[in-house]
Amino acid sequence: MGSIKCTVHECQYNKDVMCDAPMIQINHNGVRRANGSEETQCDTFKPKR
Ligand code: SF4
């Protein structure tokens, strides 16, 4: 997988502001058609314990 920079440091996959997950899934965020990045979301997010 290519490098994915992510600033969501509270995700358990985040390592030094990079995503360390083997794959991620991004979905629409409550809309049928996204018009901007704010209408997408990372569903692979898992909070750190
Ligand atoms: S799984 Fe999603 S939220 Fe978590 S580090 Fe990767 S890109 Fe960021």
C-alpha cells in the first residue's frame, strides 16, 4: 500500500502521523455523492485503548 499520512493520532493504526493499517476503507459520510473530502470518512479507524 502507498504511504498514507493521517493526523488522527488517537487511532490505533496511527504511527508517527502515518497510517500503519494493511488496508483502509473509506466511505461516504452521510451523503450519496461526495462533493468534498469532508463528506468522506475512514471506516477503518479504531480508537486507541
Ligand atoms: S485507519 Fe484511518 S484514521 Fe486510522 S490511521 Fe489509518 S487512515 Fe488514519
